[in-house]
Amino acid sequence: MSHVTSSRRRTTGALTLALSVASLALSGCGGGDAAADDTAPSSQQTADQQTLHAQWPLTGLPVDGSLPDHGVFIVKIDNTDASAPQIGLAAADLVTEELVEGGLTRLAVFFDSDIPDLVGPVRSMRASDIGVVKAARATLVASGGAPPTVQRLASAHIKTETEGAVGYYRDSSRSAPYNLMMKLPDLVKSMGDTPKPARPYLPFGREKDFPGGKPAKSFQAVFSEGHTTSWQYQAAKGYVRPDSFAEDGDDYIPDSVLVLRVQITDAGYLDPAGNPVPETVLEGKGAAMLFHDGQVVKGTWSKKSAKAVLHLKTKRGSLTVPTGHVWIELVPADQGDVTIGK
């Protein structure tokens, strides 16, 4: 069972003005200013470093207590009914959903402020993970991958921990390949590497800076004919997935859902069943939708490279994501769709 510490908060008002301003500056949310650092943290003065470290990079929320002595871990989790129940989602800081072969999706689940006792079922990596993982300077936890994928991630200098590493085991109560689980604290303890400096993963801002938009109490992110993720906004909780595969009481309930319309290319090989493997390209630019507080704001996103930070803007200027927990939907720009219910 996963556990959630007091660091997981559902309020955003506690973030001070100084931290919010720092978040905006450090995340480069000035609409693509060439002076912004899109690829690596610039050399900052001591005071700036302290400001940077005063907030969690994946949520923008203030740090309550000391920073962890580990970096970000991203676990690939199956997202089909065969994975039920998914374990550990409630402890996540951020979640990304991406298309895989057969029109299905897989989750990339980010852990930083809280490390759950157990996570899974863990599945394989994809080349799509490069754009997701690189910007977080994270360690990717995945069962393995096809040789072309393993080579792609190695060439991108992404650290991976595959089956056989500390913490992995097979759950005899589940059917393979949906039975690979990870005792994440064991893996964290086994790693002695000094984590790279954190930086905001999204252009976080204050709650009051959210511009408001059209009513959107529910919506559907359509990835393919075979998979649609449905969302409903509940004021007392946040955004919930009625068809979630998570264990009861262990689901990830975000404050905001960010939809990015992305290009899908062919990864260049077939899966064991003979299906072409798609690759999500999380760089370039495209349409964006930010769902928050039962409303949706439409705009655009841009990302100069796989390791660059993300920028959001509307016709009126830069768009920031209210500090809190976010789910990112990487919806195909061509065959995908987003339908909104009032």
C-alpha cells in the first residue's frame, strides 16, 4: 500500500508572492524570451538557489521541511484493465499519459516529495519518454524496452532502472506481464548518486493569475478509437477519472489537467504482436488546454527541445499553471480529440 505524507497538499494559497515570482522567472514563462534558460539551470547567486529550492519542482508548492536527498523518479505504469489495481498513484507529484501501440496508453508517474512503499504494475519504456523524462532530470523506472528504444534512451543520456534492479519483484497474485512491482524506497536507498539541481517542470503561477475560461465540468481526452480518458471536476476534490484503474483510495486526483496536442511519429519497429509502435514528440509547439477549477483556458504550448522547459501562452500573453498537482494528457494532434461538457 502507498502512503502519502503531509507534503502532499491540496491548497495553493500558502505559496508566497516571492516564491511565485521566482517560479515564473525560473520556469521561463515569459512567452519564449530568448534570455530564458530553456535547457539547464543558470548559475545563480546563493539567494536565488535558496528561492529555487523553496518549492517542489513538480508542483510549485512550498517545501515543508527539508529537501529529499534523492532526485525525481518516473515510473512507467500500465494503464489497462489488466493493470488493476494500480498501486502508488496517490503519492505522485505529477502524472503524464502517453499513447502506446494498439491505441492504448501508459502512465509516466513522477515521484519526488513522497516515495510510496509500493508502485506498479511497472511496464516498459518508450522513445516517447525522452521528452517527458529529460526535462525532469529524472531516473526512469521501467521493466525494460525493445533494443531500439533502449538505445534511444541511452543516447539521450537518460538514467534507467530496469527489472533486476533493487526493489523489483513479481507479485504471484497477478498475471504476467502485469505483475512486476517496485518497492521504490529500496531502490532510492540503493542509489548513491547526488541528484541534479531541481527546476520547475511547468510554468507555475499563483491561483489568482489563472485567467478563468469557459465552463468545463467534464471532458474526454480521446487518444484513439480504443482509448478515451474521461474526467469530471469535483469542487471538494479536484479532477477525478470515473474509469480509473487505481486501487480504491490510492488514485491521483489532480488540481489541474493540462492537455497538450502533440505530433505522433512511427518509432520504427513493431511490438511482439506486430503493432507499429508510435512515438510522441514532446517538443516543438501545438495547441494546449488548461483545465482548472471547473473551467478551461485554451492556448498554445512550445518546447524547444526534449530537455527544454515548457512554455504556455494565450492570445493575451503567458499562461501559468496554478501551483498544485497536475496531470498532463499528451493527446495526438491528428487522430486524437478533446470533447468538453459544461
